[in-house]
Amino acid sequence: MQRRNFFGTSLSAGFLQGTSEPQIDREYQSGGTGGVGYQMPITIERKTSGKPHQGKVLAAIQPHCDDIPIFAGGTVLKLIDEGYTGYLITLSNDSMAGAGPSIGDIVLKNEKDTVEVAKRLNCKESIFLNYPNHNMDAWPIVEIRARLIFLFRVLKVDTVLVYDPSSLYERNPDHAVGAKAVESAFWMASSEWDYPEHFRAGLTPHGPKDAYYFARGPQLVNRVVDIGGYIDGKVHANLANVTQGPAGNTGAKLKARLAAQGKRLAILGNDDETANRNYTKYFALSRDRVRAKQHGLRYAEVFHYVSRDENPIDEYISQNVLPLQRFQR
Ligand SMILES: [Zn+2]
């Protein structure tokens, strides 16, 4: 009786006495309800001390062996340094890029390079899905998605890094199709209705909570990661891509070409190792300096960052929940 009176009185007064009206002032980005325009607030993500991500798992997903090292290598190094366990997942067989006597030779050399890239990025393992290079648009996205959902569940992936599925002017079908497959696998992996046969095999619904999307062309950037402390590690990882570059032996070749003309560039140093390292840092990865400058940093990688929508009721509960006894008296 008392309880009914309590509610009746309070509701007629407009709102529950003794409680606060929910203040939902955050925009929720990934569910399509946020009203996000072409300008977004940018978060600068800096190195944090300690291991705040201990126990978490990231999947760095790339169509080709040079994609992650070029666009997200510094961020992968940073996140793993902060506690993540990392997996490098390569979607294509990398048969179409690099020099060699045959297609099979290029595939093998790129595969070996990719394993070395994963090691240099401190990833635990390199996983290959072996789709046809340059032809992934002939492959059903739902099949790629299904394999990714299986991996997300098996590896218990919390965070993915991949090409932006909404980036503009992307002309490589492998980039576009791979990104689209990851985009849908991201949320379906945590659904109890999708691929229920996985559960018969002992898996449970599990999907990533956030994603770092990178792009070659224009994109809505809302996350800038300061990779100043990781640029040399990133250069080292890119140098493992000897077969298709863009780092590899390019600096040494340029030094040799100039030497044949009786010329030299001081920035390339006096030996091939310095030439390769400095060419990679100052030319092949120059976008990291250009993009960083706009945000007052020395080296940065930029992303459209997406996190799974949080239900605003959860935050409201944590701030306003009361012991049940209060209502039972
Ligand atoms: Zn690529």
C-alpha cells in the first residue's frame, strides 16, 4: 500500500522523488543513432604506463602482408606493449605483389615475410586464410565472415584493426571486401543465433568490443594514436616485407643507383642497413609524420574508432541503483 502510494505521488509530481533524471549526453557511434556528421571529436590516444590491456586479445586483420605494418604497425606494437595478446590474420595469399621467378615463389616469399612481420610486431601467431589476391570480390563475403566469426570466438578477440569499410575511393577489392566481412563479423560473433553449430563444438558467443579502422584515402578520423615511442619498431616490422615492400631493400637500391651516377644522399648513410631503415622511416612511412603534425605529434596513425554501443541504462544503474530494502519497508 505504502509502495503504491509512493509511486503514485511521485509520478504525478513529474518524476520519481529522490532520483535524478537520466542525463544521456554521450553520442553512441556505431549503432546508427548518433547523428554523427562529417566532423567528429578526435581523441588522441597516448602511451599508457603499465599493462592496462592485460588479458585482452587483438586481431590485426589485413588482406596483404604490407597493410597492417604500414597503417597500424605502431598501434599494434603499442597495444601489445600495454598488455594485449596479438594475432596477425592475413586474408589473401599475396600472390600478386613482389618480384620472383613464378607466382608460387612470390606466394612463399610473402608468406615467410608475413611470419617475420608478425614476430616483429610481437604477435603471438600469424594466421593465413589464403583467399585469391586481387580477386577477393569474387568470393562470398558471408563465407569470409563465417571464418572470421569462428576465429573471433576461438581466440576470444576483444579488439580488431582493419581497413575502414566506409572509406572513400578505395580501389583495391581485397581491401574493400575484407573490411566489409570484418565489419559484419564484428557484431554477429557475439550473437547466440548466428552459427549455433559453433556452440555444439564448445564455443560460446564472443565478439570484439572495439575496432580501429584505417584507410588509404579520406575517412572520418576520430582517433589519433601517438606512435612516437614505437616508430623504430614499426620501421623494423616494415623492413621484414622484403618481397613486396614498400620498405625491404628499397633504400639500399636507391643508394646503389645514385652511387652508379657518382652521387649520394646523406640521409641514406654509408651502409645498406642504414639506407633501408632511413628510407623506410623518412619516405615510405612519411604519412605518419604528415598526419602527426596536424595534431602536434611527431609520429601518429589515424583511425575511425568504433566501440560497441553501450546501453545507457547500464551506466544509469551503476550510478543510481539502491538496495531493495528501501522499497520493502
Ligand atoms: Zn593491401
